Amino acid sequence: MSTNVFVQRPAAEVFDFLADARNLALWSSGVASVDATYVTPGPHAVYRYRYPGRHRPHSLVCADFEPCRRIAFRGQRMWSPLGTQVPLYSFDLLPHADGTLVRLSVTSSLTAALLFLGPLVAMAWRRDLPTDGRKFCDLLDGVLTPAAPLPGSPAAPPAATAQGAAGEAAGAQGAGAVPAGTAAGSGGAPHGFDYAH
């Protein structure tokens, strides 16, 4: 599932905000909390976070890091009696002269019997991601925009693709809305763009 937003901030500032995974807890319904310890943003940076409904913390790893263009965080595989789930939160940025268009996306990779619940997972994100986009907009003083493909961005993965007996299946991705920016407080993150701390 995906949602777009336009932010009247330079791509570098928006990227710095997104690159600090601690800020996810401020607006993403897929992240209940992130440990307050500062982690230097970059490829393979590891955070400790809590997924909603889970009691113990899991790892959240930076899986993609292209400054001012794209960043993604992959959650640790979570087990249940029905199978496993791996969430991926990704953000694509397209700079404009007067700001940045951002696509917020969530992919859930499911295995075993959870594959049959793929449509329900997609429906839940279809419901929640636009709300997340509005929260993101409120934080960054942004504007929700119609969900449309970003030029040069990869196509969305299929709703469910099995990858072997012990493998994973890619969950649904869809469209929604995204946010824009306002003045930021200073903190430990680069350029003082650290909303959470």
C-alpha cells in the first residue's frame, strides 16, 4: 500500500527526517515505539522498535539508503501460529523546485497460513495508511496528493507471491497519501531535523 504527499521542504530535510527511524513512531501506525538511543542513519543501521500488538522489541534495519531519493526499513521477521510476517516501510522522494513529493509505502511479506490473510492485511493498510499520511502532513505541514506512480519508481509488487516452503510472500502494496513540512526542532540528527528527540 502507498500514499503520496507534497512537502514544501528541500528533499535533504525530508530525507533527514525519514532517515531517523525514531521519527516513525510519531506518525506510522506500523511502529508503536522506537528506542530513543540515537543511531547514525545509513545502510544497515539497526534500531529497536515495537510493532503494534507485540510485547517484545524487534529489530528494524535500514534496507535501502539513497540520500534525498529513497530510504526503507525492514522489520524483523515476526512469528505466529499461522506463519511469519516481515514489514517493510519505504519512502521515495522526488524533488521539485518548491518542495518534495514523497511516496510512503508499506509491504508485508507473509508465509504459511498468513498468506490467506493477505487481503485482510491489505485492507487494514488501505484503511490506516491515509491516516498515517495525514499525521505525516501535520508534522511537516504538508499536502496530501493523489496516489500516482512517481517517475522512475519501481512498479508495486504483486499482492502475494509465494517464495518456497520456507520462503516469504510479498504482501499487497497500494495507494494513499503523504505529508509536507514545517520548521523543525534541533537535535541529534543531521541538520537538526530530529522531531522525536
